[in-house]
Amino acid sequence: MASNYLYKREFVKRQKEKGLCIECSTPVNGSIRCDNCNSRRAEYRKKKYNEWKEKGLCCQCGKETLNNKTYCEKHYLQKISNTRLGTSKFWQALKLLIEKQNYKCALTGDDISFEDDIELDHILPIYRGGTNELSNVQWVTRQANWFKRALTEDELIELCEKIVLTLKK
């Protein structure tokens, strides 16, 4: 199988060097496919997307979806990674992160899974100087993330302590 992959990779490289579409060998300018092949592929993807969505399958690949989601685990994680970290390349690291957290909310300790309403929280919010690095994110429940909002962890602790003291009075 690896040799087939390498053959295809070399074929694409040669076609690209010649300025030819990788599917029909029509001359192209700066792309790997001609407009006709791109249109045909787009129509096919749109058709498959609608078929899979109708059947309750992942809209990207046709696999079984997570509960109450329109994506399988991989594509759900890619979407979250892209939305929250600016690139989908960290999807596997996000899977490892929830495992490292033992499927527990980093703020409440509640059990969590990808089938729950969970969110990826920036420990130090972006607009407060935080980064989109994996070391600055954690999985939390939607409710905990809503409550924390743009607070730092120290500010959150201070607010919670004030609330507890006030409620005890």
C-alpha cells in the first residue's frame, strides 16, 4: 500500500511540474486540477455531504457521528482545533488532552466526553495575552466556560470566594 501512495505522490508531483491537471491532464495555471475537475469534485462532495447528513452520518466522511453532533470524533476535533486554535492540525493533541484530564472538566471536575456540551477553554484568554498554544487550553463544561469567561484562573478563584462568602452571610 505504501508503494501505491508513493507512486501517486510522484505522479502528482510530475503533473504539477508539467502544469497539468492531476486528473485529466488538461493544462492548468497554478493549480493541481482544472476548473472542470474542481467543479465535478465540488458537486460530488456536496452530494455526499447531503446524503450523509440525511442519514445522520458525519458530513465530512460518512462515518458514525458523536451523539448530538454532525461530525465523527476526528472531524469534530478538527473543527474545534481550527475554530479555537486557528488550525485543524492539533486535533490529535486535543484528543490526548482530554485523556490527560481523565475525561474530567478542568474547572469543575465533572465527567466530560466529546458527546457532552464541552468547550476548549483558553486558560489565559487570548485578549488578555494568552496564546493559541496547546499549553494554554483545557477541556471544560460549557457552563464552566461561560462562568469563567475572560477571567484568569486567579480572578475566577477570587470571584468564587466572594460569591461563597456572600451566600454564607
